[in-house]
Amino acid sequence: MTEELGKIEKLDIEQFGLRKLYVVPLFFSGAEAPQDYKEKLEKYWREVNEQIANQEVKVGKVGRIYHESISIGGEEGLKIVEKINSLSYLIAKDKCGCGAVFEASELADLADECMDWERCLLMGFFSQKVARTVSEFYQQSAGKRYEYIGRRIDETLLKGEVAILFIREGHAVQFAKDIEVFSVAPPALDEIHRWLRDRSKAGEENGSEN
């Protein structure tokens, strides 16, 4: 069962033998992103770090880090994270500096295949038949990818360990039954969702006027 981290007050003593996983929603921000969005992201990642640090006092230090899109572990994997998401990197680097192990969570070929199909979907199609075909291939690829991530975590996360998984919302990873999953949801997460909804709504309104 997945629980919202911000609402957890204390943990049953019998649960301390379980493996624990903090699932952190992953958001990206390019150099061209609006300044107000960047500020909300910075606030979000600060709150994520604070919530996890508070829970470490109760259940123990984070021992492993998993990050979407990364198929290489150790320092090399961390360097890749720094290039694609500097804010999640800061948390990962800090935890690894305190003894956590950065694990590869993806199979490179499978992740690349899934992202390629996703790019195809975003292009749009004139033919509904082609659209359905591409969608089916994407779903098949995504299913295999999420299955691999879940299996990878199950194989590397040891009994009693605490870990973090950085992954985009809407994922379909299924975790092992003996892994207690906590969804990290600081207040700033709602602000980001609201900003994205407003942005999408404004884009639809502008499109209908043209």
C-alpha cells in the first residue's frame, strides 16, 4: 500500500523489518522554462529534501537511490543525473555523500525504445490506424520498462533498507509486496500541479481563439 509521506506520524515497530521506498515525483525544468515555474520547482525540491530528512530521523538513513532514465550506477550515473535534472541531483548527491549507493534502475535499450515511442506519440498523426499502432507499441514497451524497474529495485534493495526512487508521475511500476512505499507529496507539489493546469488551460484558450 502506498502512503502519503507528509501524513505519516509514526511507524509500527513491527514494520521495521520491511524495506521502505520513498517515491518522489520527478519534474524537469529547462533553461527556457518561465521563472515562476523554476521558483516553484526549487521550492518543491527543498520541501522534498526536508520531508525525507525528517523521516530519516524516524526510520533510518536512506541507503539506496534509484532515478528514472539512469542505466548506470555509482558516480557515473550521478553525473548523468546532474546533466538531466540538477535539482534531483542535489538530493541524490547529498544522500550518496552520506553513504547511500546510487543504483542503475533502467535497462538502456528498453528505456530508449520507450522514449522513442513516446516522442512518436507526441508528434500526432493524420491516420487513426497509425496512431493506434504506435500507442500499442508504446504501451508494450512501457510495460516492459516498468516491470524491469520494479524487478531491479526488488533485486537490489535489501531487507530493512530505505531507498528513494525519483520517477515521473503516472508511472506503472509495481513494487514487491514487502516494500513499504511512501509517496512524497510536499505542499509545493499542489502548487506545481496548479501551475501546469493553468498553463494548459491558457494554451487551449489561445488555440481556440486562433
